[in-house]
Amino acid sequence: MLFNSYQFHLPVLPLAVIGFYFFGSIKQRYGLYYLIAASMIFYGSWSPFYLLVLLCLLLVNAAFGSYLCSRHLRFRKSVRNLGIVLNLGVLGYFKYTYFIAENLTSDPRILSEFKDIILPLGISFFTFRKLRS
């Protein structure tokens, strides 16, 4: 389902807006929680595996951020660098694995294994947004 399709605009978008205002009228953060849940359902309807990848990255980044905000300064630079390498590694895997395999080999059997790797929606934005913070 694409953002510019009728399948999104007719049922999904009005439900998201109505739910946001309904739950937001109870408490403002409930509206935000509703939008986060609706976004995860929408993203997961495309591919649950990529939702799992995104949630794992979110949890790992939260753990790294929590450690970096704590008073433990001994390994701060190492943890920051590990977080950067992990985020760019995941992005590089999804974005460049097939490109690298295609340039290293011309064997169709090997290439067919990498052809199914699809770049998850928004992973570049998510990665660079986390690196900026």
C-alpha cells in the first residue's frame, strides 16, 4: 500500500486522524501513542520482518543513548563509535549488498540469493536521524 494510493487515503488516513484526535482529547500523549501504533501497523503490513528490524534498531539505539547520557564516561567514545558502525552497517547491508555482489561476481546463482534484499522503507532517514542526535 502506497501513501498516494486510494487504499491508503480512503480507509487508513481517516482512521489515523480520527483516532489521533479521539485519543488526544483524552490525554495528549495518548494521541501520540496511537499514531506510533498506527504507523507500526501500517509499516508492518508491508513486511513484518522489516518492522522487526526497525524496532530492534530502535531498542539498540535507545540503549546506546541511555548509556551515553549516563555518568559512565570510561567507554563513552567506544559505545558511540559502535552505535555509528552498527547503524551504518545495517544501512549498508540493505542498500549495497546486491550492488557489491553484482560487481564481484556474474554467477546468477549467487546473485539470486542477494536479489531478494529490499531496502526497508525509511531506513536511510531513520539511520541518519539517529546519527544526527
